[in-house]
Amino acid sequence: MKMLREWFGKPPTRFFPGRQACAFWCLCRPMPDLLRPSLYSRPLTMKCYPRTGVMSPDNPQKPSPIAQARAWIANSRKLLFFVGAGLSKASGIKTFRDEDGLYQDRRVEELAHVDSFFHQREIMLSWYQHRRQQLLNVSPNEGHRALAAAAKTHDVVVATQNVDDLLERAQQNMQVTCPVWHVHGALAQVRCHDCGLAFNDLTLDLGTLPVCEACHGPLRPGVVWFGEALPPEPLQESFAAAQACEVCVLVGTSGVVYPAAMIPEQAAAAGARLIEVNPNTSGLSHLCDISIRGPADEILPQIFEGLN
Ligand SMILES: [Zn+2]
């Protein structure tokens, strides 16, 4: 009986030193990776939902979610940031859904469709020029700076759904660099619709319908429109980073836009820790080991404080 009590009286981490068991000892983390059932076949009851609950500030024996996230990041080398609009919100960037959904009495979803490039090019490009102009009047926030600084100490890859270039500007200011893959394209980029020639220029006025110097084809913003396929290279590189990372940090993303949302799903399936920073529950919250509720420009500096 004593042996049995000893056997059941201790969490299973005794067999796997250094791995933390959740409150229900559900074994989903301590189990060696080879034996772990795949993410998709794992029954719901095996998931680690109570994990965030036990690490509340009310329980001084357990680290807070921010301290736990910091510890996981400190003990890892490869990080993947999966970024959404929440990161740039504090800088004043509006998503096109924020602007009443209208531009000159036209629905913006209609203007962001590839068909508009052929049927109402002038108003479409003047709307994009309006959005590009907004980028010139904003600057990176504390969230961008915390994320850029992480590249000083870790192998960082960023997969962003944002079309702004604020993260690159934060990196330039701090003189650090890491791959930033824009899976939905970039507003700062101008591309020839015919020959694909691309360059970065925020000052070129697309509203004047400029043409390509090489082939005289029409120039367009380097973003992905509704009705178009995502560019293959950013997606492939993001999936490769998801496969390789030890920790994946989801920043300010609703997690409902596919196929981009498959990137953190891939990281979870490959065994990475998932940390979510978002004021609201997202479509990917159920996959995350920790969900920290709050805006990115406040939470990210707290997580990375002292790590750089
Ligand atoms: Zn061209």
C-alpha cells in the first residue's frame, strides 16, 4: 500500500526531470515526444487547459503566466512569432475593417478584390495610396521594439499577417535583423502586375497609375488581394520555422484567417510551446499552453524584460 501511495502520490514529472506536469497530471507534456499522440488525434480531455489556471498570481507557489513565458523563452533558442493586427494597433494602424468598411462609398472588401484592378483600377489604387500614406505617419510601438530586441539573443523568425513595415523599422532602429515573412504581402512594396518586378517605395504615388520601367505593365501594391493565392515563399519559410521552433508566440491575431493560421497549428503539432498574447480569446487559444490577456505593446516588453 505504501508503495502504491508513493507511486500515485507524486506527479509523473519524477520520471521526466525538468518537464512540468499540469494540474491534472495529464501526461500530455511529460510524455516523450515519440509516444505523444498527434495533436489532431489527441482526445480533448488530454489537453492542458488547467495549466494556465494553476499559474495565477493568487498561487505564490507557481510562476505567473508572464514569468512562465519568460522562463520558456529563456530556455529556448529558436523562436517563431506569429503576428496579427493587434501588434500594430497601438501605433494607430487601422485595419481596413476599422474604417467604417467604406472608401468613397465603395465597400473596401470589394476594393481589395483582384477584380477591382481590372474594373475600377483608379479608385482602388487611390485607396491603397491612402493606406500607404497612413504608414508614413506612424511609428513602431513598444511591442515592435520588444519583438525586434528578441533577435539579439535568439534565433527569431517572424511570420506576420500585417502589411505594414513597422517591425522592419524597429529592427533598423535597433540595428538587429531577423527574417520577417509577410504572408499577406507588404504595402511598402510596389510590384509590376505583369513581369513581377518588385521594389520598396512608400513615396511613389500609386494613384497616378504608374507603369513598370521594364515592361510598361501596370504597377500595384505588393499585397495579396482577395481572389489571389498567397505568395509561396513566405508561407513555405513560415511553415519551416514552425516545424523547427521551440517556442511559438502568437501576437494579436484572431487566428481565423487560413491558411496563415495553419502556421502555429504546425508549430503545436511539432511539439513547440505556444504562448498567446491577445486581449481576447482567439481561434487558436485552445492550442496555447499559456494565454496572456492584454495588448501586445504592454505584455511583450514585460515578457522580454531582462532577457536581452
Ligand atoms: Zn514589368
